[in-house]
Amino acid sequence: MDDDVILLDFWVSVFGQRVRIALAEKGVHYENREENPQNKTPLLLEMNPVHKKIPVLIHQGKPVCESNIIVQYIDEAWHDKSPSLLPSDPYLRAQARFWADFVDKKVYESAKKIWMTEGEEDQQVAKKELIEVLKVLEGQLGEKPYLVGESFGLADIALIPFSMWFHTLNEIGKMNIERECPKLAAWVNRCMERESVSKTLPRPHKFYEFILEMQKKKGH
Amino acid sequence: MDDDVILLDFWVSVFGQRVRIALAEKGVHYENREENPQNKTPLLLEMNPVHKKIPVLIHQGKPVCESNIIVQYIDEAWHDKSPSLLPSDPYLRAQARFWADFVDKKVYESAKKIWMTEGEEDQQVAKKELIEVLKVLEGQLGEKPYLVGESFGLADIALIPFSMWFHTLNEIGKMNIERECPKLAAWVNRCMERESVSKTLPRPHKFYEFILEMQKKKGH
């Protein structure tokens, strides 16, 4: 049954990385198919006609879309496999969903602005916004090992791929995220001790090169 | 236990209405506290410090935020009460989450534009966009009674409060949503047969008056 799993993915996508981490946590075997965002395959358009975006998890021929939803699907479809990616307590489950949703609504947009924004003033605003967002996450972390409850799960999986961006953000934004958010930095190290994470995330330098290349093409 | 449930709400909010429908479906007793968005109470700011928005469900002193997350929480916290608001099959659960998320990402923004937009041309664009979004939902509905599976649930609860907007959208946008989307119109009628829905949603005319009043204040 495990073998009938295909992931439509793109190596640089933080959203695809979430799914790869979740599959690795559960030990699910799958075929990874690299998509080109500039030239989408007919399979991607067929499997995600609404958003036309990776990642798509195709399990026994049926597609599941949207990364946080896919991670919850993986937890439920392979519920007999450890570890659980969501706590069992309803309140903690709601917390996990809340923080995964917060990452989607706040981190992606505010971080992307730092290399998309032109002009010193706009970049200062973007930097301030990102640090505020990361400090909210740092507050949620507090003295806990993970974002919600005692175990690595949905909210951590939602956030950890963005740690691959920190080096690029520090370079381009002339900032030091690790110094601003030491608890978050310690949490990143803790997550990176997991093979599911360390083997999934590209080297930070590789991502930096990708962004510099992208900026060059856009004539920055 | 049921009695220790407080909902921070605002009558006109489609997001608050989702929570009220879910609580009514489960037969959970609760205290509804009306918030004023222009003058938020200290309790709201304490219970939802991140987004500072209603609805917030406070259950035994602990807050749950974000309407689709609250509906899932209600389903899980009162899992022994019928009906289930999510199917049991993992694939259908993912589908329910996907369509609830689609409503959040697409319906709210495109519908709101119709009364927020000034100028004929922009309004035409907004109308076209909304009808396209509603037709996607109509496609998902197909010949089924509800959006996902055979039962009324999360995705229906996410969408049905917007039906209260249709009269206003038809009037202001000079459109006819029911004619454009007959299956969706039939689904609205089907949902309105449920007491949880019909007793929760304000009369469409009341909403229209609210929007006209809002436009007047903004000097439209």
C-alpha cells in the first residue's frame, strides 16, 4: 500500500518540504516527482485543478492538496504508524492547527518581502515585520521543546522549512535572526537533530544561491 | 461541562456564524458575548492576543481561535455527540479541510470586493471573479447533497454563512447568483432546512441594511 504514493514536488518549496518531513517521520515510501513551476505537467494540472500548485500527494490515485492539510492527511491515513504528528488532546490539536495556520498567514509573506522589496525603507519595514512575527513564535515556544505540547508535530513541520531561509534573510536583510530569536534558533537545532528534517532541507547556501539567481533574472 | 462555554462573537460575522452553527449542530449550550469590532473588550484581547479577532471559543477557560479550527475543535471536543462534523475517512476529511480552506482563501475576498470596489470596471472584474469562484464550488457540489461526502459538515459550515451575502451582492453588483449557480442555490435551500443554519443566519435584508449603512459612513 505504501508504494502507491507519489509526491508532486519542487525541491526549493517550503510547502513541499513539509510533506517530505511528514512522510519521513511516518516512514512512508513514496515516489518524488520534481515539477517545474514554469512548465507544469498535465498530471499536476489534473490532480490540483483548483490551485495548480505543488505539493500534491497522490495516494492510491487520489490527490490531496495544500501542505498543512496533507500533513494532517498523512497522520490520519497512516495513524497506525508512529509518531503521531498531532497530539491526541482536542485543545492541543486546535493549538497545533492554529500555529500551522499562523505560519502560513504571517511567516511566508513577511519573509518573502525581504528579498522581493526594493528600496531601503521598505526593506526596513519588512525586517521589522518579520522579526515581530518570529518573536510571536518565540513567545509560543517559551521553554517548551516544540511549538505545541511535548512532541515534534504539525506546527513544527509547518515552520521548520523556513529555517532554510534564515541564512538568506540574514545576508540580504543584513540581520541576525539567531541573535534576535535565540529560543527559535535553539528549536531549529533541536529539529535538525531529526533525520526527517536534516535529510529533507536543502543546505541554506543552496537556497541563497537560488534566490540570488532569481534576483539576477529579475534584474535586481 | 457544557455550561463552561463562552463564544466571543459579532452578529454579522460569517466566521462567528460558522461557530454558532457547529455548536447548534452538536447541541452544545454556550454563552454568546457580543463584541464591538470598534471597541474590543479586554477579554477578547487576552483570549486572542495574536489576531485580536472574533470568533473565540472559550471552553473551560481556554481559548480556541480561527473559525474553521474552532469547528474542528467542536467536533473533537464533543466527539460523543452526533452528528460528526467531519467524515471518518481520512481522504474525505482532507477534502472537507480543503474546501473549507478554499472558501477562506477565495470566497471572502472576492465577494467583499463587490461592495468595497469603486468604479464600474473594477466591479465587473470583481463580479467575474466571484462567479468563477462560486462555479468552482458548484462543480465540487455536482449532484451531491453536500460539498463533501453525504453529510452536512465542515466545508458546508464554512460556506453557508456567505449565502446571507447573496441578496446584497445581487443588489449592489446587479447580478443574479441563484441563476448563475442553480446547484449552489439548491444547496443553500437544503442547508436552510437545518435549524442550526436557519436560526443562526440573520435575514439577508438585515445584512443588506448593514452594508448600506457601512457604505454611507464611508461616504460612498
